[in-house]
Amino acid sequence: MGLLIDGVWHDQWYDTKSSGGKFERAAAKFRSWITADGGPGPSGEGGFAAQSGRYHLYVSYACPWAHRALIFRSLKGLTDHISISAVHPDMLTDGWTFQTDTNGATGDSLYGLPFARDIYT
């Protein structure tokens, strides 16, 4: 397993010794609202316009947070409007891959990238 630091992949894991074994996630850097007209959301921060086909989810079926996003997408009737790419369920030294040799793994349907980390670099 590894992590992306300032756009460079490092084959290491998070330091959990300083947190008593807990995983402490950094604050999200991508926080914006999707509103009907692209105006500010409830927080007053600027947003993006809701538009069918504009948004894409990258998910791992092994991740509970991804399950929540997929459930919400389905319950809100957004499956025809928000596409997904599902990574391979095994996260190894290169992180999540888009290999398609496992049931449910779709590959990267937008860019054809080999690793999820490549989306950010």
C-alpha cells in the first residue's frame, strides 16, 4: 500500500503510531456544492451546476464510503446521470489499480489510466 504526497507516489503507509493506531484523515481538499444553477450552496461557498453526464465517481466496492456514495446515487435516481469507474478491490504497493480481472472492476472508463493515483497527477 502507499500514498500520494504532493503528486508523487510513495510506497509507504500512513503513520498511525503518533495517533495511537487510529487512521486520521486529513481535511478534504475538494469541497464544493452541486446546485441547480451552479450558485453557492448552503454554506455560502460557490458551487457547480447540476448537469447530466458532467460528473463521474471513482469507487472501490471494498470501501464503505464508496458504498454510501453509490447508495445515495441510486436512491436519488442519479444512476443515468453520474457514471462510475470501479477499481480492482486489492490495494497493493501501487495503490488502487484499474485492472479488470475481477468481477465488478470496470477499468477507468474516462481516461484509461492504470492507477487511481494517476487521476490526481
